[in-house]
Amino acid sequence: MTEMSSAQEQTATTTNPAPANVEVDTSYENDSAYGDELSWYSTSLTSSALEYRHENGRRYHKYRDGAYLLPNDETENERLDMLHELSLMVMHRKLYLAPIKNPQRVIDLATGTGLWAIDFADQHPQAEVIGCDLSPIQPTLIPPNLKFVVDDIESNWAYENNPFDFIHARNLAVSIRDFGKLIRECYRSVKPGGWVEFQDYDGYPISEDGSLEGTALKKYYDEVYSAFEEAGCEIRPGPKLEQWFRDAGFVNIHVEKFVIPYGVWPKDRHLKEIGAWNQAQAEAAGFEGFAMAALTRYKQWTKEEVYLLASQARADGRKRDIHMLVNFYVVYGQRPENQPE
Ligand SMILES: C[S@@+](CC[C@H](N)C(=O)[O-])C[C@H]1O[C@@H](n2cnc3c(N)ncnc32)[C@H](O)[C@@H]1O
């Protein structure tokens, strides 16, 4: 990691710990997550947040109804727990890459089931940690220095009078409509000298050898992302994060890019394990869950049509000769010292 000291040196460092080309493993053929801001938290765990929307066999958040198109039921929450493990595998067991030192106030935006926030609070017992989300789906047995709140991070914030040392956000592709605004809010709400880190996808999968072309997997993502686009959701935040950080005024910006394969086709053992875990989380009803609200609400698909497409995509995902992967970006930046605004 490279830290830069002056505005003139604000060229982000991009490294890629994964091989430029992911080698395919062909051997299988042979062997077999207070105070002033309480007003902002006024919605915390109110009855409206605890009511849910039930639709097409899945459960969805009710607070800010319709803002987020993935379910929040047990099936999805188990998948989010798996997604946490996947992120840790990708990040070589690191929760974050920003060079934070002794943080006192930290927030995890859109914390989901809250495992990142729980792990962070455990590792930093001196820090006051907040995890916020539209859905109160987090566990109740949590570290004493952690608090979960219900809120909408796309609404205006009221943290600038009690700012954070570190703001973290992960896996918000398709969740957020205006990342630029969100990152500007982060800038306003982090202390001078404090750090903000986003970890996110370029949602569109690719294959380096073209093996994804013409598959049901490709059709699945084209159809589903077309619906998310209609809903106004940002699908490809990963590669745009650096520019959003720069536009917001952050310095010492650092970018790391990781490869996340789907399935056990890579030869590299680390990538193979990541691919296996990625497939496992998607097969945990992820294909249906990801597509259902987007396609039925925005493209008038029927539930049955979504099930069919999802099952075709799942079947393709099991084929060893389809070498699908996505790029994942970790971007962190620092609010300049001595620059109050
Ligand atoms: C894919 S999950 C990621 C959860 C977590 N950050 C992680 O990496 O495990 C996206 C989360 O964003 C939350 N979310 C979506 N839009 C939101 C908003 N406007 N305000 C707060 N949370 C939001 C959803 O409820 C969901 O829990």
C-alpha cells in the first residue's frame, strides 16, 4: 500500500493480487457484517421498520419500502453471512485495508446481517461502532461497543457535528442509486484525517476466454441488470469508486482490485476456494432472490418466469467450461487534515 503526502501526488495505486489472466484448472477431468444523532436515528427499530413486505414467497424491508430490491428473509440473511465469509477470503482475512490507527468512532453503512461490524467491534474494543441498515436483521448478542440502527443512508445525514474516524461500506452494488452523493456525505461526516473505505463490485460478470457468451448465465445478468437499471440502481460501482472519492475531495486514495471467480474452474487454489464459496452463496437461493423483485416489479415478469431463468443460470453455473468472474474493488481515501470543509 502506498500513502501519498501532497495533493500533487494523488495518483491512486492500483494493484491486482490476482493473476492478470485466471488459469483454468483442467485437472478435474482426471480426478475427480448516540447522542446528537439520535434524532437521525429516530426511525430506529420503530414498528414501520419491523413490518415487512411479503411478495412472491420472499420477505422485503418495509421502511423506505421499495428502495432495496433484495429480500431480507432468513434465506437471504444466511446468504449475506456467506457473502461476509467470501469477502474475507477475497481480502485474505482482512476486514479493511485503510491504514487506520486507534479509531474511536466507526460506522458500517448498510451493514446487512452485521458480521463485518461485529468482527470490527471485537477487534477494536476501544472503538464505538455503529452498523446501520434499512432492515433490523442483525443479531442481538453483540459486542458491548457495537450498536445497530435502522436508517436510510441515501437520505441526508446529520453526523457532521459528531464525525467518525472511519466509515466503511461493502457490497452495495445494486443497493444504492447515487454513490457520488453517498461518498460526499461520507466526506462531510468523517473527521479531518479520518478514512473512508468502500469495497464493491463491478456487477457485470465477464469471462476472459469468452465462455460466458451465449449462456443462460449471461442472459440472467443481462435481464436482471436491465431491471435494476430501470430502477435506477448502480450496478457497477467498483471501477467508479476512485473518481467518486477524488470528486468528493479525498486524498491518499488507494485502489486494489481483486478477481472473484464463480465455480471451481480456476487452477489457483485460492481462487478455486473463492469460486466454490461464491457458487455456494449464489445457489443458496441467491439467483432467485437477486432477480425476483427487480424483474417482477420493473419488467412485469411472473414469479414462474424468474424461477425458470434462475434455474437455467444456476445450471450453467455448474458447468466447468463456463469461466465466469467479476472484478471487486477496494478503495479507501483520507479526508485531508486541516481542511474543515
Ligand atoms: C448486499 S447487502 C450487503 C450487506 C453488508 N454490507 C455486507 O457486505 O455483508 C446490502 C445491504 O444494504 C442495505 N441497504 C440497501 N439500501 C440501503 C439504504 N438506502 N440505507 C441503508 N441500508 C441499505 C440492505 O438492506 C442490505 O442489508
